[in-house]
Amino acid sequence: MHILFVTPYPPYPPESGGKIRTYNLVREVAKHHQVTLFTLADAGDTEEMVEHLSQFVSAIEIYTPEPMSPWQRWTHPDIYRHFHSPALMKRLADVLAGGGVDLVHVEELVLSKVLPRTTVPHVLGRQKIDMYFLKQVYEADGRIRKFRWQSDLVKLLRQEKRARRHFDGQVLCSKVDLMRLTAVTGDIRHCIAPNGVDLDYFAPAPAQSERRTLVFTGSMDYEPNVDAAAFFVEDIWPRIRAEAPDVETYFVGHRPTPEVLALGRHDGIHITGSVDDVRPYIRDASLVICPIRIGEGTRLKILEAMSMQKPVVATPTGAEGLLVRDGQDIRLAKTGDAFAAATLELLADPAAAERLAQAGRSVAESTYGWPAIGAKLCDFYTELAGGSSRP
């Protein structure tokens, strides 16, 4: 089949969770089908991106987001203003009218309105349930009480219901996402294609340092990660540091906000900024931490750590959607005190930490390899292209 992917950002370089997921889904689908990519990108150098993706994508077209009209900004959720492109909408209409495309995969709800009405089978890929995610973010910083943000949630609900009617199927990350989505839209035709990990790239390797370190990875301008870093340093770190003064913590990820950078003033806290490769930090870590309190979706950072056979301590929110078991292949802790206690217990018992790490690697191998996930997605495409009806 000829699959047309439409994405809200270039999937290369895969430097954030959303890009990692999109990159790997496109790459895996391209092993089985011809793939064309339409993507939005700000003006700038895209030569490296095109050169790399052209190794497995047959054609790439790049469109620059344009400003919305005042009316459009009033009637659409605030985040949509970053992903508006009349040129992309027109191009899609022309391509689909001309034939030759067997299925369209639109990634993320923010692009759901770019697709015209068409008889070509079309699916919507979801990395999170936007309405639920933004509600958590707004509640965390008090915005939920303001009319503007309440209105935004109403607009998102309207978009969710429209997407349910408009798309032939949706691709979700977890059963948790499915439950949350169907609670507001009703039943949908769906495929659960979980976030995955490159088991060969994120392979176990002997540590090259004897220092005891904790590591948290992720985009450091992403609000749930910013909140997690502050929560850890302010509520968890003092207890850990008091009982294990030799331990140090690294926050590894690009574009740290001023708030994250300021955390580096605490003893033993290191803010790396962008790095070429996160694997050395994970490889040398005593533990990988994921103290996320807001947001939703499955965390690639946990899968990467488990794949590298590292013990993980996470909040229940951080590990949401993953098929993991507390105390067997991960440690879960909701409060700051419980998180510090679990971390200190594993630091004090390397044998227990290693058993946890080995079990985590087994979970990654059995459930979260990208080839199996890509094959499952291709089966869903074939089912839809066969003309099956909607629910």
C-alpha cells in the first residue's frame, strides 16, 4: 500500500518522546509499505532531516505553519495556532483527489482538521488524550479557574467528538488512553500501538563509573518534565541527600527552562542541557527516576531505561499505561517521602536493584520492541483499507 503520513513536526531528529514515537512508526511502516511524509516545520535547515528520512521514505514535503485569523483563534483550542497551514490543507485535498494513496495517517489531534472529507481510509494517531492532558496541566498551575482555559477544554471536547465522526479509526498508546477517550466520545474503531523502544540501540552495557547517580531524561521545556524536576529537587532530594550524601542527580535533556536551570544551584544536582547521546548517562546510572505528577501517555524514558537494564523508580502517573508491576520490574511511589524511601532502599541493596533491572529488560523485550508494534499497526491499516465499517 501507499501510506501518507501527516505529522505536526518533523520526526527527525528523534529528540523528544513525540518525535521518537513518530520516527519509529514511520520507519517500521516503511519496511512493509511505500510511505510519503507531509510535515510542518518552522523555517530553517531541514537538509539533515530530509537526507536521513529519505533512506526509507519515498517523498517528503515540508510546510511552514501560518498565523490563524482572529476568528480561527477564537473558535479553536489555543494550541492549534502552532499547527495551522492552509497550504498543507490544499495540498492534501489535491493529492487525495488525484488518487494513488491507499491510506492516510494523521498524527495528533492538532492536525485533525487538515484532512478534507475523502473516501481514502484515514486514521488519527494519538500520543496522548489532549483534553485530559491539558486539564491536568491547567489544574497544576491554577489556570483551570480562568474562563479562557475552561473554554479551551470545551473546544477540545468539540474537536474530539468531531475526530470520532471524521476518522475511520484511531491509533492509541494504551488501554488507559482508550478508556479516557471513549468516556467522552463513545466507542471508536481503534488500534493500541504502545510506545516502544529500540532494543538494540538501548542495550545493556557495563557501567563505566563507580559513582552513584540518579538520572532523569526528557525534554526539559516540556511542562510535565519541568514540574517533575522541581518536585524531585524540592520534595525528594533533601531526604536522599541527607542519607546518601555521595549520590548525585542528572537531569538530561534539551532546552531546559530557567526554572529547571535554577535547580542546578542545589548541591549534587546537575542540569546537562542537550546531549548527543543519553545512553552513557543511563548506562552509568545507579537508578533512573521518573517523578512525573502531571500529564499522561506512556513514557519512553522508562522504556529506554528498562531496555538498558536499569532499575527504575517512578510515580504511578509516570508509569501510566505501561505493563509493569510494582516491586517486580519497577518501583512505584506517589508521594515525595515514598519516592525517597524507594530510591534509598534500592541504593542500599544493589542485588535487589539488579533483580528489578533484569525483570525490566524482560518486559521491554517481550512487549515493547518497535518491529512488533509496527507490524500491529500495519495490520490495522490493512483492515481499514479492506473497507470494514466504522463502529
